[in-house]
Amino acid sequence: MDRFELIKMLKQPSDEKIVLLVLDGLGGLPQNGKTELESAQTPNMDKLASQSESGLMTPIITGITPGSGPGHLALFGYDPLEFLIGRGILSALGVKFPIRDGDLAARVNFATLDAKGKVNDRRAGRIPDEINRAMCEKIREIKIPGIEIFIETEKEHRAALILRGEHFSEKLSETDPQKTGVPPLPVKALDNKPETVHTAELLNQFLSEVRKKLKDEKPANGILLRGFALHQRIPSFSEVYGLHACAIAGYPMYRGLASLVGMDVIETESGVEPQFKKFAEVWGQYDFYFLHIKYTDSRGEDGDFKAKVKVIEEVDRHLPAILKLKPDVLAITADHSTPSTYRAHSWHPVPTLVSSKWARRSGVKKFGETELLRGTLGTMHSMDLMLLVLAHAGKLAKFGA
Amino acid sequence: MDRFELIKMLKQPSDEKIVLLVLDGLGGLPQNGKTELESAQTPNMDKLASQSESGLMTPIITGITPGSGPGHLALFGYDPLEFLIGRGILSALGVKFPIRDGDLAARVNFATLDAKGKVNDRRAGRIPDEINRAMCEKIREIKIPGIEIFIETEKEHRAALILRGEHFSEKLSETDPQKTGVPPLPVKALDNKPETVHTAELLNQFLSEVRKKLKDEKPANGILLRGFALHQRIPSFSEVYGLHACAIAGYPMYRGLASLVGMDVIETESGVEPQFKKFAEVWGQYDFYFLHIKYTDSRGEDGDFKAKVKVIEEVDRHLPAILKLKPDVLAITADHSTPSTYRAHSWHPVPTLVSSKWARRSGVKKFGETELLRGTLGTMHSMDLMLLVLAHAGKLAKFGA
């Protein structure tokens, strides 16, 4: 019996409500002896951690640094080595495109090309969304027999491209040269299968049409394609866990990941206060709430230790807004570490707490990496968190007689 | 996606250098309250451990006592339950025999037989290497149609036998009766497959020829065969990790294991000082250095607690010779425990530290089994160590978008 078969067999309804609060990239490395989380004043999280199950989680497997996709799939209980979700799919989901099995998606960057067709600016000066939308309108006029073409504005210079047709392949090279002063690359088939060669030809034909359409535009007179990915259905939260779930996330990619597993995506501004407020508004309508705070990761990637500490403190100040609604199970964790000193995602295990009336109390004195080594959960795998919160919420029946 | 596919996809070059220092059989059990490592004065390792990631590692799975082969394969990141390396292959590799796929290898013990052909001494009085070499010369004169026969002196009474031909099987019983006063056993086919029956017949024919060749020799007038094993290629360190690796090991078996995964084997005397000196000599030529110290295990098997403590202290005294070369990542660990009180390999988890600038500091006060329970790595699996050191060395890209 595989994992999902086991869960489907044991899942049972209950009134309990689960909140998964993800502080993206929360885990850190020490500066002057303390990590970002250890340096932050977090009286609410500290008190909660001492009364909760707590520990650390390895996001994927030891030593593997997760991107946002695999990091979140693991938190949602899906094996990221089995469910490989390409960036193009995440972009399409992020703009709420109703993607279907077999659709081919890619990330689009609008770019500025010079008179000779060489890339001058890979982000077209980060054009405003209105220009992006106007360019998408033009591209939608392109017709290629046998396929449907969809392009949707994401933000600034970014858009999502979706091709619908038959027998596509995703084994394709990207067209972004990753530098300026050279022309965009053609799409190349990365294997010799007929569907791959065919898909590459279609895309190059499409790109040639785009060049004609945009040639007199300024500054977005070209596009770069990345992250080609075929869409394959993955089982939903409702199917696997029997959960009616929602996501309150400020950023398109995380909304995309949530909708991929069948969560309702709640419209919200990005930010601790507006997201927590939105959470309170929808409280009671769902039995699972995924709350995603982005800025811990952003400040880590900036290498700004103090700013990351501030974001953590901001979350802690607003935490009572969640606690006063008395969720039956509240997990606070991260998809991966983003240490400010490392300025990037890393492989280090992430701080985790699971609060519920069935928690063994870990008695840790601080919600922080070092103290959590003494927590009740030890170092577990992120993929096991869903099982743990389901158990605490009474949503898993006994296995076997 | 399986583990090796994942690693191959993520591996990336970096200038960082990794040192894997293996103290064979390091883990122990307490005598008067402290293990060998805990009893040893190890100021250098203690200081390093406090500033490093640290913890314990389960060599294979809980409760499984590894031989040297599986123990090292796990340290090298190869699943020992998938890659089963027979003792015969290790012997052949240990004498640097250029083994090929499909070769059948076995360990040879020269033995003394009495007038009735019964075993008098299973090790022929540990004959000197010269006699061993002379006996091998004689055996090489044997011709059997359709196969090539190679025999190479290992040390004292030990040699490696390699048969080259077609369609061999390794499902064969050993000929060492494991006691004296009885004749060597014939080789028996352990299944009914034609290739197995055929291989057993060939070997019995070979053994009959050996008896004729050696009948007038003294004391080595017989041989015993053990550890029949077919050679199958396993992916190299270079293929899997992109690493240019070397081994500085004093004993043939560990050189054999290292060459099996494609490491360059550096010629060296056996001993802490000469091996560390050799390490310093080749420093800079590779990006991965496997340093294997044998005597911790030997003294554990002797049941000599104090002598094992002394070996550990000797390593600690010489550790600065490694530290002053400033390896980017230094892991100190073991392939298994060999508690002196137990006088054999055991299943107990092994002490481990990983030093790097990206380490979360564990703050442990002593490099020792009890204190390491509070380390940052918890109790991990040996097979995950390679991923961890690759991550710390910047040799693994992010997984997924």
C-alpha cells in the first residue's frame, strides 16, 4: 500500500480546523551566534512553542535545497520527487488559468531587443502591468493551425504562455540567453522523439510570429520563454485528505501551488496584516487554511539579516489574531531555509511547531533552530507534516484492527 | 525520480574541497561510563565539533551491523541494499586487479592439509608473502579450456582468485569448512540454473587441478575459497557527483572500495602520520579526499579499549595537519561501530561531524556518542552524508523552481 492509499483509506471527517502558517525561508544561519529567528523578539511564538510539539524538518532529503515548488509540495504531503511541477505550470496556475492535462506552459519575460534583434534588457525595464496586458492582447491575435494559444499577464514584465493541442513535449531548451548583447535563443528539442521535434517547431513558428507582431513596440518588443512544462493532474487535497482547503497567499506562485492541489485561492493583498485579516474573514468556511508569508524569504535572499528579523517580529505581533480564533491545530513552519548570510535557499532543516490540545509539550524556551533540537518532533521530514496535523485534528482513523 | 537521477540533475562544479576522514569502527560502548571516544583526550575534535554540524549516523538501517563493504558504500552515498559487493570483488580490487564486468572473483586462503586431505591449519601458519607468491605462480600454470584464471597475492595466507569467461554465476557455496579436522568442501551450485551448475563444475575442476599442483608443497598445500562474487559495474563518483576523488587508505580492501567508485588510489604506508602526510602532499589535486584510518577498528576487534583510545588520540594530535590546509568541508565519521567490549563490528550509530562555513553550530562540548545526541544532525543515515557534504561545498544546485 502506498502512502496516499493509506491516507485515503484512513481519512475521516471531523469538525476540527487546521491552520498551516508558512513563513517562507524562515530557517537561518547564525550571525554573532544567533540565527534570524533566534535574534527576533517573538514572545507569542515562544510561548506557543513551549506548549506545542516542536522540532525541525528536513524539506526534501538531507542536503537538497528546495525551490518553492518542491518545498511546498512536501509541506502539502506530496512527494516532490514524484510530483515534478515545472515553472511554466506554476506561472499558469498563478494567474488562475484553467489549465488542462496535456497543456504546455512556459514563463514569459517581455524583453527589449535592439535593432539587430539582440537583447538589450531581459525585463524590458520592468514595464507596468498595463503595457504587459496590451502586448498580451497583440500576441493573442496570432493563429497557428491545430493549436490554441493563451497568454496571461502575471506582473511587470512577466506573463504565462499556455499552448493547447495534442502530443506536446516539455523536453525543450529555453530561449532566454541569460545575458544581454546576444539574440534570444531558438527553442531546441532536447530529445529525438517526434512530439518533441514537433513542439519545438511549433514554438519557433510562434516566436517568429511574435517578433512580427511586436517589432514596432517599445520597450517590450520581444519575449523570452523559460520553464516549459506539461500539465499533469495531481490528486487534490479533497481526494487525498478529504479536506476543504483554502490558501491566503500574496504571491502568484504560491497561489498557483495551492490551486494545483485543489485549494480555493482567497483574493488578498500581500502582507502580514492584510493576509491575517483576510484569514479572519474566511474563518469557519474551510477546514484547512494555508497562510503564506513571503517576506522572510525575500529579506533572506537580500542578505538583510535585520530586515528578516523584523518580518519575523511582525508576524509574531500579529499572531494573536490567529490564536484568538482558536484553530484546533496550528502548524508554524517554512518550506525551506533562506539564511541571510547565505543569501539563497538552503538545505538546512526548518523550525516547526504543531499546536493542538493533543500535543506533547516540548517545553522549549524559544522558537529557534538550536532550542528546537530538543523539541518533541526531533528532525522529521516535511512530507510527514500533513499526516501529523491530520492526526492532531482527528481526521485519520486507526490503521488496522 | 530516483536518488542518483536527482543528484546527477543537481550536481554543479565548485572550487570547494571536501575531506572525508573515516576512523574505521570509531563508535563504541561505555566502560566505566564512557566510550572509547569519550575517554580519549581529543581537544582538536572537541573544538571542531562544537563549531560544526554534528550528530550520529545509522550506517545501514537500525539494528544492521555492516561489514566494511556496505559500511563504506553507505558513506559514499550508494545504497548498500542495492549495490551488493561480494568479498571476492573487494579482494580483487584490493590487489588492483583490472576486473571486468562478468568476472567471477573469490577470496583465497592458503591452508595446510594433512595426508588424508583434512584441514590442519586454515591459514597455513600465516605464510610469508613470498611463499604466497610462489604458490600463486604454480596455480597460474593451470589451464582450463574456455576460461582465463588469475590469482594474485594479497598478504600472508590471503590471495584473490578471478575467473574470466562467459555466463558465470555467483550462487555458489564456499569451500572453507570453518574448522579443522575435516576436508575442504566442494563448491555446490545454490540454484538449478545451468550457468550456476556449470560454474560449480568449473571451480571443482580447478580445485582438483590445484590439489595436484600443490600436493608436495609445505605448509601451503591447499586452498579454501570464499566470497564468490560476480563483478558488476557501479556508477563512479565522477558520474554521480561530478567529483574528482582520491583515497588515502592503508589497507587493500578500502583501496578496493575506493577504486570501485572510481577514486584515484594514492600509494601510502598505513598509519595516521604517513597517511596525513600523503594527504598534504596531494592536497589541491582533487576535490574529494577519502582518508581511511584502520586501527580504531582493529583495536576494537582486539577488545583492547585502551589501545583504541590511544589510536583516537593519535588521530586527534595529527588533526591540525588537515585543518591547516583549510578544507572547505571536513566530515569526520566512521563506517560502523566496533566497541572494544563487543570485540566486533556492531549496529550502533556512529559519531559524526561536518565542518563548513555554512554549518549550524551544534555547540556540543565533546566529540562523543552521548554529547552528540544533542547535535544539529540528530541521528541521520550514513547514506545521506554525501548529499550533506556536497550541499555544504556548493556542489548541488537548487531542486525545482
